[in-house]
Amino acid sequence: MNNYQFYKKDGNVFIFKNQPIFMSVMVIIIFIIAGLSYKYNFPLLGWFLVALAVLIIANFFAKKFVIDPRQQTITCKPSVFVATKTYSFQDFTNFEVLAMKYLGFITTNVFLNAHFEVNGKDSKFAVGQALTHKGIQKMVNETEDIMGLNQNV
């Protein structure tokens, strides 16, 4: 695979493309509720919601997941408030797929987490999210392909 849907190549590294649609819809809804709460004499709630929306936008731009196949490292930055961490491919243990269900059977969101074990401690990083398991499976396949996990030994 040379053309990836979820990653862009920048020199020797592959950078995960953040998914703006879910974040954009959520921020727009929060801004609408903030405007309505300000209009109906709840200005403190309105300002709180605006601050929350700004924080969500800042986290969108701060989140990074970078794979460097040459140096065999993965660099993760989950949010504005958490420092960047770099893991070796040898620290990678597995992927975890979590599905949120509504009423027990309607899938509303599916998350992909990468697990790393460093010095006996388990760390996980939320790589991405999608609405279906099929989208997450494509994400897993691309990540494994970049990391070289699908190559026969």
C-alpha cells in the first residue's frame, strides 16, 4: 500500500490525519447551545460551553500520532495537557477496538487504541475513531502495514 487513507507521508514519517468531521459537528452543537444559553439568561453556562469548545478545537490541533518506520518509533501526543511520548516498535503490544453501543445494539462510535508496555507498565493511546468497525479495520490495516507487522518473517 502506497496511498493511505488515514496517514499522510512527510519525508520518512507517516502522520495520522486527524478526523475533523466528528469534532466539527460536536463544536458546532456546543456553540449553538452556548448561544441559546446566553440568550436565555444563562451567560455563565454559555461562557463555559464556549471555553469547552475552544479546548476541543485546541486538542484537535495538538493531537499527534506519528510513525517513523526507519527509526522504528511511534510518537504520540494525545492532547494539549499531556507531553509527547515516543515508543519503540518493540514496546507495542496490541491494538484494542472499543465500540460504543446505544440501547445495546446500535453502534454509535468505534475507537482504536494502541497499547504499549514500557518497563512493565501498560500505556495506551487513542489512535482514531470511526462510526463502523470497517473503518477501524482499515485504520488497523494501514497502521500495521506502515509498522511492517504484516510482513512474513
